[in-house]
Amino acid sequence: MSTLIPRLACASLALFLALPAKAATLSVGASGCQFGSIQQAIDFAALTPEADLIRVANNASYAFQALKKRDAHPLALVGGYPDCLPASLPSGQTVLDGSGLAASVLHIDGGEVEVANFVIRGGAPITLQGRGGGVFVGAATRRIAFANVRITGNAAYQGGGLAIVGAIGQTVNLHSQRLTIDHNYAAHDGGGLWAVHAQAVKQSAAWRISANESGGDGGGAWLGRDAVMHLRSSKDPSGFVENLAKGDGGGVALIGGASLVLLHGGGPAQATEISRNAARRGGGAYLYSDVGAVTALQAHGIVGNDNLAWDEGGFAAIHMVGADAALRIGELHVDASTFFGGAPCDEPLDCNVFGGNVAIGRDGEPRPGALVAIRNDGKGAVGYARFWNSTLREHLGRDLVHLWSDAPSGYAEEIEFRDSLVVRNVVEKHLIETEGDGALHIFGSTFARNETGAATLQIDDASNSAYVYGSIFDDRAPLIDRLPASQSLFALMVREPGATAGMPVVFRDDPLFEDADHDDFRLRASSPALDRMWDLAPTNTLDRAGNPRTIDLPAVPDFNTPRDLGCFEHP
């Protein structure tokens, strides 16, 4: 009989069994159940400190729900039971419907709570400061866990679907397995999710935040102060997909020190996505801070496709504002190795793929940063965009990456491509442009088949620095139209050298890709880019395909080291 227990039921019961012992079991439903309403059961469970289990049966309907739990006792609220017989097991989900009431369907402000096997819909605290249309979680809640829960069709002023409102010294711990937040609306921020002082740092698998909308920032999610989320890839689709923000951050807005980490967990898991979102700035993600903090999006093994921004930053926009020396750091760091602790991807070329992101204004004019736009305003404002082991293709905008910086930051790496493939992007101006006190680093990467209206690289101000080596630039455009005062460009293979013409370690040659017309940018055995790297240690241990970065080819004389130019090492 145990082999017939549904997987979801096992997950729910496992979470419940983690609660303290001596739990009472209460049942809610129609015939044969102890309580006729869920609120009655919650109130009864609050009378004693034990960790109670409330089983909600599908033999009754639950409309006009505005449930409240405010005691400090642990509770498991589990739906999906067919009836109230003691031997019954959950086999589906129970619908909790707010029926348009101006309240959260489920308001939790105390204790440790598990919520499993529910569809939560119809909550509408849309008035000013109303938060959490589907579920509100307050600061007195030490831990909230969701398993097999869908929060859909709710509305609120902030956090249309779910709001987690912790406080200083009262951080709410969040755990989840198979949590879907979709088709919710926020009049202000956080169409699907709004959170402050909340942390999901151990496991949150199969999150799906999709088709939500906000009138302000964070169409899918808005994460503010001390909101730290770690989401892992899973067998089920996960990520931020098809959300809309009328402000900034279509998929997710990270504000004032919030942090989002997306990790590939290994095995046959699907990559976490930030795809098909739209916003004014940062179609996929928006990072902003005007306080001394690190606001970060760190990703390992993800997909970021087809996001749209109508002002700037098709995939991402980073905006740091500083008025004093306190650092405001905005960090976008993408990696396909195990830098952040994730597992290697089974198919490395399917990890960290960013394609089809667009920065186009409502007037049809291209806008800056089809992939990413960075603005550093004022002293102490630093924004970074680092793409390691990534594929960046088929973007459309004024340029692929744009950096503005109006004051010296003292930090070198502000735009960085490492062991990455940059192909078939279409931009009106330069592929990469920096303005002000910015810095550009490109290591071991391959650029090819990009269509630009000007030079590939543009360094606008003499205070900028460019550090570019070990890379291939095979586009039909000058590599760079003028050299900045601070530059180091060497061990490069180029089609059009531009201002680097005559430099002894910039080689003008055909890299001889295997089949560029069919997207195979590996190097042939006869390529002049083999064993051509300068005498520097590899900046990464793996190439774009996940192969070792330094492979000596006995038949090829080493120019200095056995490492090849570009993002692929010839086997």
C-alpha cells in the first residue's frame, strides 16, 4: 500500500513530521469531519501549544475565505484529502477562494507553519498598504513552508499573490517545494511576490512565478531589504516567466540590498528561467540601491530569453545611486562552473543561454543595453555585469551592453565577459559601450556574426580602462575605434583591427570555425588560433563546452602557452 502514496503527499507529510511531537490531528470538511470551517480548526489549534495538523477535505467547498492565524504555535495546514476518514491520504489540491473579499485569503503572523496541497485564489486587499492578496506572512512567523501550492488570481496593493513582511531582527525563513505564483496583480510593487526581511537559503525547488503584473516595480517579484532567495533548478519548470511591470523589473526587482541566487542542482533538472518578461527598465531583472548595501543577482546554469525593456536593459538593468562614500554595489554575476556551489551542467552549452532580449522603445527606436544596462550615479555607486561561460545571442537594441558611470568607483571589473560566446546580435551602434569611469574586461571569449552600426567596442572617456585578451573578434566591424589611456589588449585574433592595427600581439587572421553558418564556433584542427594564448594562467578552468581550458596539442607549436584563443578549447 505504501508504494501507492502520491509523491506530493509524502512531501507534505515529511514536512509535518519535522514539527515537534504530540501533534493533534484535526479535520475540516462536510460529513464525518470535526469542523465545518477551516477558521474554526485554526482557532481550536491555537488553544494549546502542540504542533497540530489540520486536514482539509475536498468533500466541501471553501469560498469567502479570509483565514487568520496569529498564535505562536506550530501548525500544518494540509489540503487535498478526499474525506475525513483517518486512513485517507491527500491526492490533489483543495481550493481556498477569497471570493473577492478585501483581505488575504490566508493571513499568517506567528509560529512555524506548513501549507500544503492548496490552490489559493480570489483575495483582494487592493487598498493602500494592502499586502498579500493570496497569502500574507508577518514578522512573528519564524518559518513558513509551502508544498504543492498554487497562489493564483489574487490582487493587492503590494504582493498580489504572496507578501512576506518580516522586520529587523525578525527574519522570516521560507521553504518551498513546488510553489506556483501566477496571474496575480499588484497595484504598486510585486505582482506575484513582495518580500522584506525574508530568507529562503536552503532549498526552494520548482518555484514558478509567471503571468503576474504590477503597476510599479517587480512584475513577478519585488525583493527589498534583507530579502535573500536561493532557488534551485528542478525537474519541474521554475523561474520568472511572462511577467509584466509597468515600472522596472519585469521578472524580478531587487531593491536596496536584496539578493537572488539561482543554482543548477545537477542531474536532469530543467534550467531556471528568467524569460519573456517586460518592463520599462530591466525586462528580466532590475537591481537598484541608493543605500550602502550589496544588491545581487547570482546565477548558475540558467536561461534568460526574450525579455523586453522599453527604456533600457532588455535582460537586466542595474542602477546604483550614491551620495557619500558608502558603497552601493549592484552585482549581476552569471557562471556555469561551480563558483556559487551548484553542480556542473549535464549539457554545458544549454547552461547560461541568453537570447532574444530586446531594448526597444514604445516609439520603435532602439534603446541602450539589449542584454544589460548599468548606471552608476554618484560617489560610491558601483554596478557590475559579469558573464562567465555564457552564450549571448540574437539580442536587439542600441547596443548589447551599455555602462554609464559619472564618478570614479575604484573598482576594475564593471563589464566582464569570460569564456563566453557572443554571436548574431543586432545593434544600432557599438556592441559594447562604456561612458564615464567604466571598465571593460573580456577574457577567452568568441565574438562572431554580430551586426553593428559602429565599432565592436567603444570606450568613450579617457578615464576608462579596457583589459582584453585571449579572445576572437570575427565581426565585420573594427574592433575598437580608439584606444583608451588605460588599456591592455593582446593575444587577440581579429577580422578588423581598427585602432589596434599594428599592435604586435593582435593577429589579423581567419580563426577557421568548424561551421559558423550552422552555429558551430569551435576551432578546426587547422585553426591559427590554437595554442596562441599569451603567457597567463587561464581565467577559468573550463571552456564554454565544459572542457579543460589548457590542452596541449603536440602537433601545434605553442605561441606561449597551450591554451587556445576564444571560448572553445580544441580537444
